[in-house]
Amino acid sequence: MDWFPLWNSLRIAAISGVLVFFTGILCAYYIARLPRVVKGILDVILTLPLVLPPTVCGWFLLMIFGLRHPVGQLLQQIGVRFVMTWYGGVLAASVVAFPLMYRTARGAFESFDETLAWSGKTLGLSNTFIFWRIRMPACRQGILAGAVLAFARALGEYGATSMLIGFTPGRTATISTTVYQLWRTGDDAGALVWVLVNLAISAAVLLAVNLLERKNRQGRRAV
Amino acid sequence: MSLEVCIKKRLGKFLLDVEFHAEPGVMGLLGASGSGKTVTLMCIAGILRPDEGRILLNGRVLFDSEKRIDLPPQQRRVGYLFQNYALFPNMTVERNIACGLCREKDRAARKKAVADIISRMRLTGLEKHRPHQLSGGQQQRVALARILVGQPELLLLDEPLSALDSHLKDQLVVELRHLLKSYGRDALLVTHSRDEAYRLCNTLAVMEEGRLLGMGGTREFFADPGTRTGAALTGCKNIVDAKKAGEMSVYVPDWGVTLDAGKPVGDHLVAIGIRAHHFGGAIGENSFPIRVVEEIEEPFEWTVKFMYETQQDGSMPVWWRMPKAARPERLPDRLGVSPENILLLYQ
């Protein structure tokens, strides 16, 4: 059996998960500080992929990065191509998963007690220290939840991915596109294997989160 | 200390416009909520940026809108004690305090200073505790230790006692007073409690609607608050419109009496204040017939509400308060007040 889709899905989800984790947090942090009107507009744009059908996101991505369109052509000249490549999958998964991270992180930041940051500043702590050592730990619950949701979404991405990178066995096939492909060609047994693999991964992720949460809670109680 | 503040800041409809020069020791900013006390502290600490003005601390410019100087809070060396103490919940007591010493690069020196202040602030044994495991008083001591360990030039205390139960409050006022003395730090204390202000501050400034109404020594201020707001903040129960009647006397239309003030009265007098415990049946001066409206028993005092015989219908009864032991068998039908106990209010 060819395990390539598993490996491909995992690397796409992992890389886009990391990308979305940092960009989502930074956007949430800085956009929360912008004037109301600008904030509202950016909010709509950044959350749009969450409410649009993934195929519409895929269409937009093709309109931008497609090989017959200016940006896509420009990128190809410097050797970067998102259409029909596995890192195109990273792009698609990132765009679709980003709003989940951004939204949950923003909610967490907005409920943060700002006096903690202020007192840190008057004590002489650097803004970087305050962000990573005070703000982030205080918002850990929300940020962790956002990261898990984003990773899970990236792992299961189908619509935008299939439009941008299609299905090429051994090159762009992911678990979700493989399941569809196998079912379409009547290979129910093959599809079932990948369905089970997917279930196993999802269960493992959720279990890990629960364990992490419990350890955190115990750690805090023990001191 | 020399702290010079002259700032303007607009926040929506609210306009802060204050100018003062703080005396050494503890200065109190007294005012109702929403009068701009906290905004003033935040501007001094660098958390809020004033629209214009200057802030100087011991000759150092912290903020100057003309010279475009605006030191970040990290460089101001101003300690800020928040109302909720703002301890970092994810760190132990020890780590919290070490955060106040982040300017010190030498690890050994830092460790020693932290250990030092932990024992001085009676926090020994709590080093590994987290803030939520501490009592209110312990939290306050940790917050103060964290600030004092960095040796700030000025302490800003924002209603440090309002989050506590009243029995704890009395204890902590004494403790805070002792600490401020033994550390010799100059401080600016924001409060709306006259007891806190009286016990902790050498000088007082009164704020109302973003402006400073006046400032002076604490004792002098309680003896002669000078304004309606000031009188109310010092706990004066009877504040009533009044007019100048003669060189040394005032007429109170609501009460229908003319009182001897015992001191020259200014032309622009708007009101007078009489503290509830300054009335007495045996006082011969300013003595007028009264009738009792209501008697209220309190833990250690009696409050008697009365009306002058000449008092306008519908006006507020006057408060008279005496210790329980001093209550006469029969309440008198005349009450007097010494001229020196009549507060002349001009605003």
C-alpha cells in the first residue's frame, strides 16, 4: 500500500498549522489595536474564508496564483509554483484554516486583563517579554483551542486543495482527496482504509489536547 | 521628590486638565469616581499619553509635548500599584517579584535582592505560591515588593485598599503607612476614602471633573476644605447654600438663620458646611430652636436629624451626631455650633 497521502497530509497540515499559528496570533494582536473602521474591514476580509465554501476559496486562489494570471506567472519566473504542487496544498490549507486561529486568538486577547501588561511595563519588562511570558500564558486556553481547530481544519481540507493542486498520486494526493478518488473509482475497501487512518489521526489529536489540558490543570493545582 | 505635572488629555467627552507640583512625602489625590484621578496616574506612568503638557520627575523629563519627549513606561522608574494588584497569575511569588528587578543583569545580585525583600515584606514561605493562593493582604505585599525591589523614584498607588474587606482595610492602612515611611518613597495615592487619605497623606489635592480644585496639607485641608466637593470628600454631612450677611456672618436661606462665622467672610461665598458632630445643646453660640425629625442608632453613635424652627418646608433635615455615651437623657430643643466650626465654601 502507498502511504504517500498520509505523509503529504501530515506535512501540509503541520506546516500550514505552524504558519497559521504565528500569523493568526500576530494579526489578532495588531488588528485589535487598530481604529474601529479599519479593524472592521480587515476582520471581514480575514474571516471570509471561514464562511465561504472552500471551492470558492479555491477559485480565488486560482484567480491569483493560476499560471495564466499575473501573480502566478511572476512567481513561476522565480521558480515558485502553487498549482499542482504539494506546497500549493500548504497555501490552500493555510488560507482556509487561518480564520479559525485568528478568531479564537482575538477572542482570547480581548478578554486579557490589560492591567497585567501595564504593570509589566512600569516594572521595566520589555514588550516582547510581556507578550510571550505574560499575555500568551494568560490566553493559553483560547490560543491552544484555536491552534487545534486550525490544524484539524488544515488536515481535513478538501475543497480549495482539490481545486488548486488536484489529485496526482505520489505528488499532490492527500488523505481527503484520496478518499474521494478511491470512492469515485469504486474502491470502497481502499477508501475505508483511509477513512480509518483519518479517524485515528483525529482521535489522537483530540486525545493529546485533553491530556495537555489535564496536565496543565494539575500542574497549577499542585504548586 | 519633585514631581511637576502639567497635562491635558481628552478622552471622549472627558477633559483632564491638571497642573500641580507634588510635595515630598505622600500626596493624596482625592475625588469621586470619574474625576480623573486614575487617568492622571496613568499619564504619569506612561500608560496613557497626554495630548499636551509636561511631566518632570526629579528634574528628569518624562513627557514633554513641545520637545516631543515621551519616555516609555519602562524607562520612567515610576512604580504603579494597581487596584487589583495585577500579579502575573502564571508565575510564583518569587518570579513575580523578580520581574521587578529585570533591569539588574547580575543573577546573583538579583537573587539576593529578591530574597531580601521577601523576608522584609514577611512573605517567607510563600515563595513558590501562585497569586490566587494568597490572601488579599499577601497579594498586596507581593505587589508592593515587586515594585519596591526595582527602587522606583516615585510610587503611584491607585486605590490600593478598595478591593479589600473593611476589617482588613484598617490593618493594611497601618501596614502601608509603615512601609511608605520605612522605604522613604515619595508617593501619589489615589483614593475616594477620606480615612485612607487622612491616615496616609501629608498633602491632599482634590479633583473634580478632570480639574484640580486645590491642594494643601492634610490637616489644614480637613480643617478648611474651601469647596463643596472638598467638604463632601472630607465627610462633611451638612453642606448648604449660604450668602454673606455681614463682615463675619452668613445667612442660610434654607434654615432661615444667620450664623456668626467668627472669621471674615468673602463676597463670593456660595455655601457653608457644618460637620454633624459639631452641634451641641450646651453650646451657646449660634444657638437656635430646633425640632427632632428622626433618630438613628448606629454601632457607637447616635445620628439625630433635626429641622430649625425657622427652616423652609421641603429642605433637607440637618444631621447631628454624637457618641452614645454623650447622648443626653432628653434631646435639647435648642442646638448651637461654635463659629470656628463653620466651614466657608467658595465653589
